[in-house]
Amino acid sequence: MPNDLERTAIADQDVDFHVIDRVAAEVLETMFFTEAVANGCDHAWFGSAITARIQFEGSHVGQFLLGVSLDAARSMAAGFLGLAEDEMTEKDCRQVILELSNILCGSVLSNRWPDSRLSLAPPELAGCNCCKEHAVHRCFALTEGALSVTICCADAPEPRV
Amino acid sequence: MAFSVLIVDDSPVMRGFIRRVMTLSGFEAGDCWEASNGEEALAQLREHEVDVILTDINMPKMNGEELLRQLETDARLRSVPALVISTDATKDRILRMISLGAEGYITKPFTPEALREELERILGESHAQ
């Protein structure tokens, strides 16, 4: 039986999952014209993914990590820019994924902690950002490809096993 | 009647998206200027007549908060309405931007309809198609 502290950590993680799922679906549908459905983790696509990172500090300290499979990145970037995929450069595609990480990060964090005061660093392209310990991690199936969100927080609860 | 707009955001793809969304929302945009931070925005405002400013908050050199402070200190620019478009939905941030003089605040993600409603409210329906 989990004790009170463990029950609180489990409840917090359920809230984290709910907020990430809701915000990701809303952001991707409204501004990137694709559907996102929470899905089991299968990180085979990570090798060729475009990945971005945003550091944040203030009332909470940590980093937000986004991974997008290459096919999904190109499709979403084209939708965001209103261009056909063959009219778009690789730089365009990377800039749209950086903007997506910025929107997702700001929206997830401010919805999760509405009374917080946070400062977000500019998004940057990062190396592979697979699931890490002491982090909240979600994977999504998109219309074309896959996407993952990971939030590593200095005050995050232990991950649920 | 067309209106002139200044879009202030450090992301060029976001500036392009806002332009496109304004068109999709049915607004008749006249001149559309762009700036990647508050400093560039002030320079654009000194050169051009602008009906409304759409500004992000987190930007290098001069952020959206400082831009609003600077607008308040300028007798000519004080009357130009500013609409904040940001990912930050925290109460503290929204209240702070409104207290600094923002006429409205839209959180990303936003729909073309939401942007149109805010622009109509700020500019008046005479500016809408």
C-alpha cells in the first residue's frame, strides 16, 4: 500500500499527464493542424528525430525536452507555414519545431502551475532527449509520425513504476 | 477599412504565422510591419503610423514588458493599443501585462477567430471586413 507521500506523488503525476495530454492535443490541433493521441513509448524513431530543449527557472527549475520524428516535423512545419513540404527548407522546419517547443513548454508549464513565476530560456536544438529518470514523460502518435514531451524538474516526484 | 499592424516576435516563423492567421480570420490588413524585439519595434513605430501592436513577451534585447513601459513614456505612442500574444497563461503575468498598458492578452495556442475577436474589440468593428 502506498503511504501518504507516495499517494501525493502519484496524484501529482496523474495531473502532469492530464495537463500534457490536453495541452499537446490543443496546441497541435489549433496551430499545427494535426491530431495527437497519447501512446505507449517506442523510441525507435528517436535516432532521426528533431529535438529541442528549453531551460526554465523561477518558482520551478528544470528543462523541457521535445522530440519530433522527421516525417511529423516536416508535415507540421508545412502546415504551420502554409507551404507544401517541397517548398520548405530544413532551416524552416527546424525553426518551426523550435517554435512548437516554445509554445508547448510555455503552455504546459503555465497550465500546470498557474500561480507560478517562471522565466524560460530561448529554445535550442538538442541531442537525443530520451526519457530520463525523475522526469514526466509522454509519447504521442500523430497523423504522420510521433512526438515526445519530457519535463525534468528539480522538485519532481519519483517516477511511478 | 484596412488597418496597419506591427508584429513583434523574435521567431520569424511565428511572425509569418500571425500574418497568415490575420488573413485567414478575414481581417483587412493594410501595412504590416515586423520587429524581432522591443528595440526594433520602437524604431518601426517612430517611422510608421501603426493602428495596433501585436507583441510577444520573451524576446532578446528588449522584451514585451519593457516595450509596454517605453510606450507609456512616449506621448505619441501611448495611444497605440498593444495586444499581447504569449504562451504564458499564469495569472501573475497576465495581470502584470494588463497593468503595464496592454489592451488585451491572447495565449498560444489561439485560433484565427480568437485573434479576430480581440482585434475587433480593440480596434472597433469598423476595421473588420
